[in-house]
Amino acid sequence: MILAAPLAIYVLAALAEIAGCFAFWAWLRLGKSPLWLVPGMLSLAVFAWLLTRVDADFAGRAYAAYGGIYVTASLGWLWLSEGQVPTRWDLLGGGLCVLGAMVILAGSRTG
């Protein structure tokens, strides 16, 4: 499938971004050690690097498509890492975001 490679990169980028942002959350909101910032910053650097690996003519289009994947990955984080089951509204919104990302990715390939 032509969209498989960018989707895989987006999923990895989302995991890296969420992990990096969570490190800051843990430090500021959960009282964790400032040492959490070191892997957090590294993770955010990996996230930024991964987004440059997507074959897109324009950064804005790559970021827009990524947004849908990020929303869905965040809901997965909510469930798996924080123990909060997403509501049906969370799932509906996440599904709409993924659909939007797919439209952007597919449309950018057809011109």
C-alpha cells in the first residue's frame, strides 16, 4: 500500500513526540526529577527528525497529515499509559482525524 510508509513514520513520530512531551508533563505536573527532561528532549529531536523522513513536497502538508495520527496515538497513550479508557466521542474524533490524514496523504499523491 502506498500510504503504509508515511503512516509508519507518522506513528513512530507520534510515539516520540508523546513520550517527549510526557517527560515534561511528568517533571512539571507529576513532580518527577528534572532528569526526565534529558530523554524527553532526545525523544522530541527524534520526533522532528522522523517528520523530515516523510516524502512530501511541503512541510505544512506533512504536518497536517501527521496531526490526525498524533490525535489517535494520544488516545492510545491515554488508554495504555494513563489507564483512562477513551470515550466513544474520543474514538469518533480520533477516527475522523485519521480519515482526514488519509485524505491529505492520498490527495497529495494524486496531485
